Amino acid sequence: SIPSFDELPCTAATRSIVSSKNRFLNILPIDATRVILSLLNDDPATDYINGNYISGYKTPNKFIATQ
């Protein structure tokens, strides 16, 4: 059976320091494929965008889908 989206962890997106960066609270990036940005000034809130990598034909992480 195929897991539903609710069964995939989205823990990075639910951190209180990044919750304001989610336009819609029910559309969150899953942890396994989320885009992780470089930290700015060691601020843990700066590594997050609401986006996931999407693989292309024969190319992993070819695209990024964001809100």
C-alpha cells in the first residue's frame, strides 16, 4: 500500500521558529526530500523554506517545488 502524506514526517516544518514561513498550514514539506538552506549567522530558522526536491528523468533532485 502507498503511504498517505499524513504518514510521512514533516517535523522540520512544524518547528515554532519556522511556522510563519508556511503559507498554508496543511501543505508542508516532508523531511526526507525537503530543501535545506545554508544557515545565516548560525540562526536555526534560516535553513528552512517550504520546498521539496523532485527527481527528474534519470536525475535525482532535478527540480524544487515550493509554496
